[in-house]
Amino acid sequence: MDNPAVSTAAAPSTADRILDAAEDLFAAKGYSATSLGDVADRVGIRSPSLYNHFKNKEALYEAVLERLLAVFSAPLAELDGGPVTNERVFYWLEAIVRQHHANPNLARLLQHAALSGGPHTNELIDRLFRPMFRPDARIEGGALTLFENTGLQPWAVMAFNNLVMSYVTMAPMYRDLLGQDPFSETALENQLSLIKMLLHAVFEYKGDASGSA
Amino acid sequence: MDNPAVSTAAAPSTADRILDAAEDLFAAKGYSATSLGDVADRVGIRSPSLYNHFKNKEALYEAVLERLLAVFSAPLAELDGGPVTNERVFYWLEAIVRQHHANPNLARLLQHAALSGGPHTNELIDRLFRPMFRPDARIEGGALTLFENTGLQPWAVMAFNNLVMSYVTMAPMYRDLLGQDPFSETALENQLSLIKMLLHAVFEYKGDASGSA
DNA sequence: CGGACCAATGTGAATAATCGCGCCTCTCAT
DNA sequence: ATGAGAGGCGCGATTATTCACATTGGTCCG
């Protein structure tokens, strides 16, 4: 009836359902702790059937990663297409936060990779973070001159990135600790205003960076 | 000659060497991805010999956790012993940061637990974070009145915690991305001044928390 | 229009590797 | 000698992977 490649909202193909299941499991338990039996169970097939769609476990993992990276690289490329102004940093940060809320799995996968230093760590770095540190990727208007002379700018960028990502990787814990769903709509708004407030504070802060107890 | 429990700097016992090896491996790869063979190899013994010191893999994991929690609960208890003033928050934050630099493994273990929601997650939460949210654990002097009425305070506390912990859990990546050793002495000082600056900025910031793109 | 053909996709059985773990033996210091 | 601690052996379970085979749906030919 309808070509699956053009269908508007057809039932997802088996390959897609395998990707969905594998993404969730890899993100939660990591690569080696995820068994193909678990994946197959979620899809509702037997594990040998997976090999009709993916060469092996490794290829499945890479396919999961590829699908996620395609989505998450978009806002970064968007920021790349113009001057890095204050307002666009806010806009971009909000886009990133919303994206991680919509799909927490990339952050979780990345966290697993960073912890165990798997072979995919380098690809993740190159695709997600390297573009942030291009020589022309400087914030204009002197908003962050505070960092310029201290060499702290890349670390500050990563700190804000941590703020966004570890919200997601720690989310299961927050559910128990604070008794709220960290992925609810109101939690999203809370996190957004908190991060924006921090960014505002940094933009406006003119004090020196040396602290004392 | 000397009682191992009182020895000043004696050679570590086999049990301690097992704990050291297991701690590193659990922290890097997580519980199920760590094999007892890996642990035994690091210690230089065969895996069945591990059972002379620990009942099973699970007990080994719990022993690792217990040893770490004993160390990391200390500064929290210290903060508990007096009024939560601005200065003491700075002092306490610095203590936490230094501790995570000295031993990154607790943060990594916690991150694994949060991601996969293992059975130990609750104990970690209770021992590490729950004390932060006691009813009397309010920052005095009105420094954070900004949060009081928004209900954001616990989330803000966790955000700063994320800042500290994800520095450690992401550290292997930062080594490749920024080309510096994240655990060097200068990197520690950089992170400290960055975090203190953020905290200062928050303390001084009086704007409203709602942002717009 | 019916039947041969074929590619896609599922299954169960089998395999080799790994892992947690128990059992038994050996060794060595007190 | 005696008991703590190390090694060797091997069982049973799990896993990734392969393979031979059944089923299905669609296509093409007569």
C-alpha cells in the first residue's frame, strides 16, 4: 500500500524497533552489560533474528549512536552558521536542554563512554564537542572576557555542558531523592530557568575568580 | 611485627589490594562489565583466591562502596555540625572538590548506579545526598532567598553537585578534548576558581530567574 | 489467474567463549 | 602441625554468533 520509506506515520519497521530497544538498554546499562537477549525480548523476537538486521552487536551499537548523533548535531551546526552573540547562546542552550529532555539517551551513552573509555569515545568527542572549540567560536561582545585571559573558557563551556548532561544522567536518582519526575514539563521549565539564571549571573559577574574559604 | 590495623605505612594486605583493584574497575566499567578475572589479574592472583577474602562478587562491591562512603561522608557530617553560613559553604565545596580529585572513583560509581538504577542506588542516595536536604540545612543570611520562593533550592544544590561530580566522570574525555590532564594540580585550581566564581555570581545575582530567548 | 520462484525475516538448535563460584589440594609461616 | 591463603579443576549458566530450516509476501511467467 504505502512505501515504508515515504509512509507518513506507518508502524515502525523491525529494524527501528530494534534500534529503539537497544538505545534504551545501552543507555541504561552500557554496552557490555546489555545482552542481545534483552534487546530481542523487548522487540518481541528471538536474538538470532537480530542478525537479519545488524551484522553484530557492535554494528547495532554504532547504528544506535549514529541515529542519535544525527539528531544532536543539528543545533550545533545551527550555532555555527552565524556570529556567536549572547542571545544566540541562550537560544542554543535552551535548544540543547530541550533536546536532552526529549531524548536522554545520548547523554547517558556519552557518560558510559566517558567512564569506560570505549573505542567510540573519540568519535563522540569529535562529533559533539570539537566543533565548540573551533578558533572562530568565540562569544562576541566581550561577555566572556572574564575567561579570555585565564584560559578557563573551554572549561567553562564544558561546565555548562555538564550542567545540562548530568541532569539527565542523574535523573533516575533525582526521582527518588526529590520526589519529582525530572522529565515532567514543570521540571524542564525549572531547569531552564536555573541554567539561564546561572548564565545571566556569569555574564554580569565582574568580580575576580579567586576565592577564599 | 606490626599489627596491620595499626601499621603506619605497611605493605597493603591482599584484601586491600583486591579492594583497590576492584574499586578502579567497578568505577570504570560498572558492576557487571567487571569480571572477577580482571580484578584478580590486577592483584596478581587467580580469581578463585578472591573468595578467600570476600564472599562473592556482590560482597566485594559492597565492601568497595563502604570504604568509599566512609571517606566521603566526612565533610558532609562536618557541615552538619554548625550553622550553614556563606563561608562554610565555600569551604565545604572546596573540600568536596579536593576529595573527588584525590579519588574520582566514588563519583564514577555513583554515576553508574544512577544510570542503571542498581540495587545500591538508594543506599548511595541516603548516605551522600539525603543529609543535604534536612529541614534545618538552609543557607543562612538570606544568600539564597532567590531560591526560597521558587522551590528551586534543592535543584540548585544538585546542580552544583553535578558540576563537581561530572567534572570527574567526564574527565577521561576532557583529557582528549582539551589536551590537559584534568587531575593535574593546575587543573584542580582552575576548577576550584571556576566553581567559586559561579557560586559568587549566584550569591550576588539579584535578577529574576525567568529567561527568554 | 495460478503456480513457480525468490528475497526477506523469523525460529530452534548448536558452538565456543566467558563468568561466577564451589571444591579440593598444596604451601608456608607461626 | 595447623590454619590462612594461594592455585588447579571444573560445573552450570549466560552470551554472542552461526546455521539449517520454516514461513511469508511479492513478482514474474505461462
